[in-house]
Amino acid sequence: MMMKMKSAAVSEQRARVLLSAWNSGDLSRLQETLTQGWIFGSPDGWPLSGEAERERLEMLATIADAMRNWLRRGGDAPAEDLQVSVKLLRHLAGTESMWRQSRA
């Protein structure tokens, strides 16, 4: 018997793409990911649903802005700001608990 799997929210999918680019360490890949319009828009087939999802997407946009600013400064930005952004990104991507376990 096959069980239906709940698909990840749009914000989670987008956060995973951005987190993957960040984790790659490839700055050109990160830059390319940050310039893609999917971070802000609501592509066909991915309708926004509910206030909580809208807030998550707004947080994702703020994180993307922080990363863009970091890139513009050549990596010279307050470490605390970027650490908070990456931690929130992991949370939005649904990977925060996995990251904590791997660090233990």
C-alpha cells in the first residue's frame, strides 16, 4: 500500500535550493541562485497558501537580501548577521535538527 507523502511547502522548497547553493561554497552558484526570480514570485503551480507561508516567504526574501549584501561586500559583513540568516534558512528548509545532530 502506497502512502501519500505531504509535499513540502513552497517556502521549504525554495529554502532548500538556497541552502544547497550556500552549502556548496560556490559563490557564483550562490549569486546565480540569488538572482533567480523564484525567491520572490509565486510561480504558476505554486500558489501561496495561508499567512504563515507568506511570512516564511518574506523571511526567505530577507535572508536572500542579507546574502546578496554579503556578496556585494566581498564577504565582509558582520558574522552575526550572516549566522542568524543561515540558521533561519536551515529552519525554513526543515534541516535545522539534522544540522544540530551532525554537529554533536
